[in-house]
Amino acid sequence: MDRIFTDATTWRTYERASSALLVDGRDYYRAFYEAALGAKRSICLLGWQFDSDVLLLRGDDLPAGADPRDFELMPFLDRLCRERPELEVRVLAWDHSVVFTFEREVLQQIVFDLSTCERFTFRYDDTVPLGGSHHQKVAIVDGRIAFLGSQDICHARWDSSAHLLRDPRRQSRFGIAYKPYHEVQAVVAGAPARSLLELFVERWRNATGQALDVASLVRDAGGEVLDVPVTLSMPRATVALSRTTPAGDAREPAREVRELHVRAIARAERLIYVETQYLTSCTVRDALLERMSDRSRPRLEVVIVMPHRPQKLKEELTVGPGQSDVLEALAAAAAAGGHALGVYNVALTDEEGRDVYVYIHSKLMIVDDAFFTVGSANLANRSMLVDSEINLSWCAEDAELRRAIRRARVRLMLEHLGEGADASVVVRPEGMVARLDALVDARRGRLRRRPVDHQEPGVIAKAMHEIVCDYVDPEDRAGDVTDDAVRAD
């Protein structure tokens, strides 16, 4: 696995880095809150979406007698800024497409500008190609600790790992309840956090024209200490940052995330485990098909966990048909090559026996418990091509890191299986899909088998897909993937 990290697949690598995982919104929001409490010089946020009034702490996590409004994102950060004369807060959000207007906070720029002090700055970033988005989800505190992954700091994303059928804490604005939601974030300290601050500074300059002094935003005290609560610690190890950067004025494109996935899939020997919101990437599809067609290599167990269906009607109409085609192609290749493919949803059962699905918003891949990447990039064409993305990856150099990656995979899979799940079902790769299928067939646990047979889209869905596919998920044939990214060792 040591050859996965190359100039083609990574932006920067770091030896003996401090890192950890935060599974689901409760753990991430609590960790970010704790990190921000210690901020002295800077808090810098990049995101696809923000909400000024999203609660960071909820329920029993709130101090006794506390006013919940003090723990909303904007009031909390503004209070820190007012109390600490050297602290600067900057928020850079994607200047979203008009199709998301009714899903966003009304007049958000004005809300932030009028309600915060002069050292709290909110700006929009529209420096992406037509049809693209800024999808990186990053929070950096003092240039010494940083978070990245699948989760935005906004409404309707918080949940605990219990994913209860009904949870009074799982409410968005106006007390509206929403369904269970699954996320995964990484947290890093030291040099990787400093690099993510540099990424923020570059994005800020491109979006606003203002050149920030990185050194003025960094507090050196604390070094590489991860002094926040985490879900799972990772051992000190080499980690890598990989980007998707769309081409732009005076900006070179980066395709590291795409080439990272191609290389990791090509080297898979036993197991590929995936959590993704979408699966439409032509590059990832073709990499999987190529690996499955190699009769000289061992047979694979491929486990994919994804949403029951796209969250919005517009996504179902535009992304759904392409995703069905990818799944059907993978199922055919697995059957032809003798590989085991399991594509699953996660659901709770209500009092009337109906399934209530957990929305899978995480974006990660684990290969052979030796490679692990987590970040903002879905396995979608747009994430490989026209959206800005950032992923963090580990590549096992020793048994300790392999054990940590396996522990992370088992932890995630047990969460999806539900309370009382037997770890023996998911520890060993051999025969895993058969064991999971047996649980599904017996209705034991939360996994549900997702159909992968082709379902011809309706006339409206087919027309919508044909009209807007090049805009919402432009096909990526990987014609410019470098030879180095796919060459065997």
C-alpha cells in the first residue's frame, strides 16, 4: 500500500501526524466547540453551507441552566471574538446556485454582517466553473487543529451515533424534526492543520481579493496535541491530503482525489468498504470493473453503504438514473468474476413496521484495512472534476495502523447494523457479504439490501437526466488520469 501516496494522488503528506475520527454530528460539533473555546488567534471555516443559528451543543451536552441560544454557531463565535481582542473569525461559504435558494438561510450575508463584530467576517465564494460548487467542509482553529470531512455546520445534519427513531435533539429551525443522518469527520493537529489553513487563505484570496498573513492566524502553543474529545483515535502515522480543484482564472486544476481512488481500488486484494452519498463516478466505476475483471487476482468482498434514495426530488431525477446504471454494471461484473457485492441502506423500523432510513452523508473508502480515505468527496463525477473537495487518507505502514483502520471500519459497520450487533460478522473480510445478506434476509439489525437491478426511469426522470446531467454531474471519463496513478507497482 505504500505506493498509493504519490505526487499524482496527494497534495501534501506528513509523517507521524496526529489524527482521529469523529463519527456523526454530535461528536463533530462537540469537538469543534471545544477547539473553538481554546482559540486565541483565528477560527476559519470553509463550507458548502452554514446556518447562523445551528446548535453546536444539545440536550445533556448543554451545561446545566445554560441558554441554548448561547451555543448557536454565530452567537458563540461572535462572543469569543468580542472577548478576545486578537481573535479573528472568518467564514467562507459557497455562493450557492439558485436551485438551493429555498434550502438556505434567508439573507445570510446580511444576518452575519449586522450581528457580529468587525473581526468576524462572512464572505461568499463563487470561484467555480458553471455547474460546480465549493464542497470542501473544513474548520481550522489557530492553524493548529483542523476538521475536515462530510459534515457542514448547518441545520438538519446533527445526529448521534444511536440514530434514534425519534430524538428531540434532532430538530432544525422552528423545531422541525428530521430523519436520522450519518456523517464522518477527521481531525488533525500540527502540520496538516497548518496546510488546511493555507488552503483557506488561498480560497479567501481568490474569492475576496484579500491576501491574509498566515503567520498572524497561527498560534504555536499546543503543537500537535489533539486536545478535543474524539470518537476514535488514530496512531501517529503518515497521512496525506488530496484535493479536487476545478480549473479557474489563474488556478491550476487538481485531480488528486480521483487518482487516489483509482490507485487504491487497483491494489485491492480482499475488501473494499465504501460509504457514499452518491455513486455515479465513471472513473470509480471503471476502476472497479477493471479490478473485478482481473482473473489473476483474488476475489473481492465489496460492501457499499449509501442512502435509500437521493434526498431531494431534483437529485433523484438527475442523479438517480446514472447511479442505477453504475450499480447494475458493478453487479454484473461481480457476478461474472465471482466477487461478492453487497449494496446496503440503513433503516430503523417504526411502530407500524415501516422502514425509516438513515441518510448516509459520509464519504469514505477503506481498502483491505490498509488504506482509508475520508473527506468531502462523494464517488460522483462532479466530486472528481468540477467541485472543490478535500480528503484525508491513511496508508498502513505497520500493524498498529492496520489495526486502527480495521477498528474504524468495524465501528462504522456495527453502527449500521444496530444495537446488539455481533462484531464477528464484520471483522473478517472473507465471506462478509454473505454474512451481511443473511442478517438482512432474517431482518436482524438495520441493514437493508438495496436493489441493483436496472429500473428504467420514467419519461420525466429520463428527460431531466438527459437535459441537466452535464450540469449537475458532468461525465468524467478520466481521460487525463496520469499513467503514474494507474500503473501497477
